[in-house]
Amino acid sequence: MNLSDLRGFVSSLAVITTVLQFLSGTLVCKQYVSNRTTAEASPLPFLFGIVSSGLWLLYGLTKSDDKIVLVNIIGVTLMVAYTIVFYIYTFKKSSLLKQIIIMVCFLLFVMGYVFVEEDNEELLSRLGLLACSLTLMTIAAPMSKLIYVLRVKSTECLPFPMILMSFFVSSLWSLYGFIEEDSYLIVPNFIGSVLALLQLSLFVMYPRISETSSLMKSIIA
């Protein structure tokens, strides 16, 4: 069996895991609701998720690709919902509002460009490159907490479900790109899978609860 025979299976699996990746954010938000705080968690995975899904949605609409459009409508909807939950439970509301304003302005700028650009091929190329870049930033967003994780020796602030799903999704889209001989899919998704794997290695190195938290719990008990 040749790799091209797996094209339909791999693309379907990539679509399904992408939707599951979006849904994995519900587990993260459930933790925020349960704890009544986002603690030191970063909103960047959700914000980059909105921008990345929004760009891929514009790409899908421009290309008239129903699969890309459907997947990213779901993505934008869920990421907006997660951001709202994050806003409710974060103690850094003003900082988050500034980030949201920047994100909205950026998306409006890109939408304006989409409407005025007449060269469809050029538009697809630029949207594709931009969407790929933002996808990498979405995957790498939890790395913004790397120094904090290394300092407290705890991965409690990292969204494990989202990082794990990022690894599977990036790996599948990279494989699909290899089958299609599409470097725009191969390069960013291969890098994305490596970044996600590096983040997952932190969960092996450090526990979910810091040593200080464990000590406090044992004292209270």
C-alpha cells in the first residue's frame, strides 16, 4: 500500500483530531471553574487559537474548501467561549482586554486585505503563510510560561490536554502534507509537533503540583 492510498483516511483523521483539539480546551476551562481562578495560566493559547482559526477560516472561504471552513468555524466559536471563561476567572482582566483589542484589530486588518486583494492566487499564498505562522504561535504559546515552570518545578500552569492534542494534530497534518507533497503543510506542522513534544517532556520532568504546594497540603493534613 502506498502513502497516497491513505490520503482520505489521514485527512479525515486530521479533521477529527483538530475538532477534538479544540474541544480539549473544555477540560482546561473546567479546571479554571473548579479552582475559581486561572492562577498563573496564560490566555495566549486561546487568543492565538482565535486568530489562527480565523485566518484558516478566511483561507478556507477564499479557497472554497468546505472542510477547512467547517473545522475553523467550530474552532473560532470554541476559542471565543474559552476566552470568555478565562476572562471571568482571571485576576489580570485589564491585561487580557488589551490583548483582545490587539487581536480584534489584527483580524479586522486581515479581513480588510482579503476584501481588497484582487489576485486570488496571491491572496491564498499570503493567507496560507500567515495562517501557518499563527498555527505555530498557537502551539508554542504555552512556552511563554517555560521560565515560570522551570522556576517552580511544576507544570500546573500548562494546559496538558491542549498540548497533547496539538502534538497529534500537528503530526497528522504533517503526514498529510507529506502525502500531498505540500511544504506549507509539512514545515509548520512538523515544527509544531516538535514544539508540542518538548512541552510534553516538561510534564515528565515536573509534577502537576509544585513541591511548595505539596508541602503546604501535608502540613494542613
